[in-house]
Amino acid sequence: MRPVPAWGNSSYKIILKQSAKEFAKYNQLYPDQFQPLQRDMIGKFGAAKDQWFSSFLLQVENHSSWHRLFVTR
């Protein structure tokens, strides 16, 4: 399977992990979508409710950075 065209048309990408199982399945379907370091870092994103923050990967063109988003009530 090839990635959907919208992925290649976007300069800004925000990647969050919802399910470790689904992320592993996605990587099998699209093995070249992420670099090994990116796959490793995304795979280590924990559950937001347990950590009290959300982790995400921000990718702009060929540059990637990892962030934590804290939301308070």
C-alpha cells in the first residue's frame, strides 16, 4: 500500500500515538513512512492520562521535533 496523497502534500505534520498495536500495524503497512529514530520515539509515547501530558512529533518539511503538551483544568 502507498501512503495517501495528502501526507505528501502537507509541509506540517503532527503525529500522536493512540494505540501501540495500531502504530505497529501502520508501520508494517507503511514501512518507509518514518525514520527508525522517529518510529522509536513515537513508540515510546505513553498514555496521556497516566503521564498527565500528551507527546507528539512535529514534522516540518525535513525537520522533526518532539514535544509534550500539558493541559490543565
